[in-house]
Amino acid sequence: MKFNIDMEITVKQMMQIEENGHQMGFFRKLMMENAGAITTRHIVERYPDLRSVKIFVFAGLGNNGGDAFVVARHIAAFDGNPTVVLLGNPDKIKTEEANSNWKILEKMNSINLIITSDPSKIMLDADVIVDGILGTGIYGKIREPYSSAIDLINKSNAFKLSVDVPSGLDPDTGIVHDKCVKADLTITYHKMKIGMPKGQDMCGTIVVEKIGIPPEAEIGVLS
């Protein structure tokens, strides 16, 4: 069977592919680890000496935040000293994969943790901002504290990297229903989401990275 490596996919299709991969034994935690590691490589390529770079990682309570936790851990492994801003109560982290990665960060002195429901009070002195707030599947008005975090990020002159999709962008249509992080670079995973090219003014440069999902996980979804 031939697989179409250039096909653009919907959020629903991506979720089914992830579920198929998970059922094959390529678990979501592995997808999260690979996504975070690959994303960090793009930061290191741009900033080879992370010791001198001020990096803020904004994370929501879902798997997009989980990807961002992995990015922060890998940044620390490259001698960076990132600040992770968790937008909400750690007890409300939604998935086991994200929660397990948060628990690792809590044990790391090389990472600064800020837990807040009011990000507007943060002094954002950043060279690089990683946006791991919302991810896919977000429609309509952005709720707090995510709304204030997006405003804060967009006011910054830092280089902005969005994880999978800029927070606030509808990846199926490319439409911004309320507000959206305006990224310089978006790293999306496995395949291009169908609406992202239409929202390139918010995505910036879009790079599609493979995270190890078996192509057989696409059978019945894209074929």
C-alpha cells in the first residue's frame, strides 16, 4: 500500500490516526516525547548556546501543554534555564501523559515554574516564547487565563514558536474566531493540518515533523 506523505488532514483525522497508533502500541506518551524533542531541535538550531537565551514556555492543561513540558525538559538538557508558565492548577491537568511530564518538571531545579491564573502580572522578559497553550480543537471565544496569556505573548518582541498550531487558530479552516498567538514558527506534527496554510499569517513558517507514528495508523482514515 502506498501512503500519501503530502496529504493535508483534519483534526478529526489526526485524532483517529493518533488513536490507531496508540492501539498499535505506539503510545501517546511516546508521541508527546518525540514532538517535544523535535521541537526543541528547532530552537537549538536557531540559538546554539541556550545558556544565554531567556526562554518562556506557556502551557495549558491539555496535551499541547504536555508537549510544551517536554520542550522545557529538553531545553534544560541543552543547558538552558527555561521558565514554564502553567496556566491553571496542576491538579486540573487533563491527561496522564501531560501530568507525568509535569511531575518531572516539578523535580527539576534547572526549570523555573510559574503557576498562575493571571498571566497579565508576569514580567515577560523573553528572547524566545514557546506557545503550548491550546493546540487543536479550540473554537469560539478564548477563556481566561488563556486569553490574557495570548495578549501577553503577542505584545512581546520575542521569537515565538507555536507547538502544533498557534493557540486560537482553527486548524481545520485557518480562521481566528477570537484571538490567536501570532507565531514566527509553527512546528506541526505528522501531517499538515488542512486549514493552516490559510492561516499562515498567524503560523509564520510552518514545518511538518514526523513523530514516529506508523504509517499503518493511517489505514482506514486516509485510505
